Amino acid sequence: MRERLPHEIVASLLAGLTAFVGGNALHLPPWAIFLSWAGVFLLGGPRRDRAVRLWCAMPAGSAFALVIVLVERHAGAAFGEGQAARNAFQALVILLVNTALMYAGRLGLLVPGMFLGFASYFATFFGGFGYDAGNPWAAWLCVVAMNALGPVFAHLSTLLTFPVPAASPRADAPVTRADAA
């Protein structure tokens, strides 16, 4: 396939558009688009089945991260009030929930996408992004929405290059040494 517009130009224009998606009153995390956009290409490029895989995996990963935040918020002092006790409790919660995430991801080979959703959630929540910074549920909604746009941007980044199929050799064209090899 030959591109009428270079992919680098199209992808850069789309990347610039994320400033308008995230830079509004809702304070959405535009970088979450880039993570899932990259995830599509890590899976081999834009295709519907790959997008669906990420659309299933990333919210699940974000949900596991949400569980960690909720447990930490409601029971973070279970081992005591000191920082070491809080850190020990948080380590235990992460160990248990992350193990569950990785086993759940094996069911549909979703671990990479779940990890991207998991990391996106933490960056959104602890980065203060979302329409209600500090609200675990608002962070989850915002990151799921923004991660969902990544496969769309990946598809657009190839579609808007206006690809042209490469010309196939004519049947009456002479055979060269390169063709014979």
C-alpha cells in the first residue's frame, strides 16, 4: 500500500487534536488516548478485532486499579496509622489485586491491554485528571472514555493517509531475475 499523505503527518495532526479532547473543562487525560493508540499498533495495527480486544481489556484493567484505590481509601489504616504500616497494607492489596488481574487476563490473553488500562487509571487518578479530581469513580469513567478513543485514532491515522493499493505487475510484463528468485 502506498500512502497519499505520509502517516507521520496524519498521526501528528491527530495527536494535536487530543489537546482539544483533553484540554477542556472536564480535564480529561489526553495521554490515555496515546496509550491505547500505541496498544493497537503493538497488536499489529488497526483492525476491528484488535480494537475490540483493547476495548474489553483496558476498562477491566482500570477496574482492578479502581479496586486498589477504593480498598486503600476505606481500609488503608488497617495495619496502623504509620507510613510503614500504610505502605505494607498497600503492598498487600497491590499483590492480591494485581495477581487477580493477571490471572483474569489469561482468560482472553488480555494482560497487555489490562496493564495499559491499569496504568492509565493510576495516572489519571493520582495525576488529578477528570471532571472531579480525587474521585475514584470519576477517574475510572474518564480514563475508560479516553482509552476507548485510542483505537479510533489508530484507525483514523491509517485511513486518513488515503492508502492506494500498489500496482500489480502486468500479465504481459517481462520476467526479470528478481521476479524469478
